[in-house]
Amino acid sequence: MDFSTSIKEEEYIVKVKQFINEKIKYSIDTWYKNEAFPVDILKSIYRAGLMGYTITGTKVEPEPMAHSIILYEKIAEVSPGFSTALLAHSQLGLYAIYRWGNIWQKQEFMFPGVRGEKLISFANTEENTGSDVANINLRGQKEKGGYLLTGEKLYITNGYDSDIILVTAVTDQKALEKKHGISIFIVDGKSEGLKRIKLRKTAMVPSNFGKLTFNNCFVPEGNILGEINMGFYTAMKVFNSSRIALSAMALGIALGAYKLALEHACERTVFGRPIFEHQAKSFEFAEKLTRLEGARLLIKKAAWMRDTGQKYILNSSIAKYYTGELVKEITNWAVEIFGASAMNTDNPINRYNADAQASAMLGGTSDIQKLIIARFMHMWDNWQ
């Protein structure tokens, strides 16, 4: 088994680090204070070859997940909120249209998204239905030439300022099972009957949260993504794929907090020597590093399985569950390493701690991941 980094991956890492240093690192504080995602930077992401997709003539091709996990880990180390906005745009929005969109939908909606000309959001969560996707309430009523959407979506990443919104809606209220009556619509952000409110939040800044209200919002029939009434299964596959990137993002947050704590422990002196030189504390750092490296292997395996066409639902949830719990543990521990100085609002460790809690919930809570792991345990290599 080869654990070395390929030449292509090495080149990709160089591109990612260069982009972070030139476009993100020195703008984070400004974005954080403004609580606004810099939409214009999407074009720079495309030009840098980091959108996750490449356009050649009339065709669009995805980058391997092995590259994506590098991207989201590295960006999340310095700005988890930026990583979240990009992930929602690329791993949810672009991926869904790439996999299930027709030729016209790809040219009309995906190509501008890949080029960074339009921001995409995926609107599924509602006030009473987060992880329980089958029980959404937003309705899609059939009308001549399309559907009228009525209802609300809540806590939608990029939802406030996205140009394109993928919306899950109930289109068959008489379905024997609710999940057999859900469809996904591609909605223009400027559609009549759509009202959006920006929600203030304490985590994942500068990405935005939006509350979306649809009041008889008309969507043309040609904007149905994939098959009618099959949207539940489409959404499940999108979420399953995104969990690998979300795991990498959680790892990045944990690494960012770990590095800050390590730097502080090497500089801060207590009882006559740096914190890190006290054996009890150095052992803590050793333990956390071991778990971080374990998380990286879980993520890499899930990405490898996806890239090689294997069934990866079990491994993506294992990676998501493990990193979701680990990131909370490490960021809480990092705060303790900083002691009282962690309470200073200027200390970036505060951001990592809040972002860690949020990252563990994105893409399904730890309990949801355990439910999936238990349900698909028969796919485990050592089942028999």
C-alpha cells in the first residue's frame, strides 16, 4: 500500500497554499467583521483551478475527491467559514447538477457556477426537519408549465445571497412513503415570490445563513433536477458524497486549533519552563496528534473509495462521525491550553471552538452518522 503523495497532489497542495496566502490569509479579519462572504473571490478560485471542476469546450469534468479533501482541510485551517461557503457551493450545488442535471441545466446553471460567476446554495433544512429529510413540508404544486413552491427553508448556507438555489419540495402528497414524493428544483435567486432574510450567527463566519420563504414562487418544469419525486434519493447521495469533504474541513479546523495551541504551549512559560516541556502536557499533544493522523487516514480511505467507484456510504459516515467528535474535543482542549487568554475576543482560538461545534452538525449530526454506520455495517470489510 502506497501512502506517498502523488506528484499531482503535491502540485495541487502548492496551488492551494499559494491561493490561501494571496487571497484569504490577510483578509480573514475583515470578512469576519463584515460577516459577509466575498462572492467575487469565486472567480479567483476558478482561475486558480480550485473550484473542483474544469470546463473544456462544452464539457465539464470533476476533480478527484483526493484533491477536494486537500482543499477543504487547508482552507479550514485558516478560515472554516470560507471553507463552508465554498463547500456548499461546490460539493452540494455543483455536484448535484453535475450528477443529475441535463445538458441544458449544466450549461445554464453549472457552467456559471464553475466559473465563479454565480453562487449556489442547497436548501433542504426546515424549522422542524433537519436530518429527517423525508419529512420536509415545503410544497411544490403543479401548475401549467411548472410548479408553485410554498413554504420555508431555514439555516441555508449561502442562502442569503446565492444566485441559484437547489430546493427540495414535496411534489406528491399522496405518496405511500413521504420519501417517494420529493423533488428538487433549480430556483433562480431573483424569482418572484422568494423572500430571503440573513440570519446572524456566531460560527462559520464569513459564510452566511439564510431563511428562505417561498410564496407561490413559480419554477419552470424544465428546472426539475433529475427525476420527479426522486429528489429524496438524489439529496441522500449528495449528502453522502459531501460528508467526505466535510470530514476534511473538520480535520482542518482541528489542525488549525492544534497548531495555535502548540505555538502557544511552546512560547508560554509556567513554573519556569514552556507549557510543552511539562511531560503531562506534551503527552496530551502526542495523543491529539495521533488521533488527528488517524482521522486523516479515515478521510483518505473514503475519498479513495469514492474516486475508484466503490460503495463508500459506510466509510464517509465513519470519517464524518470520527472527525465530528474529534474536532469538538481538540478545540475545547485547545481553549484550555490557552487558559484565560482564550477569553480575549481577539484570540482566534474562539472562532475555531465555535466553528467546531457547527462543523460536527453539518451534513448530519453524530447520531445520524452512527445510524448510517449501523445500517450499512454489512459493507464493513471484516463483517465476516
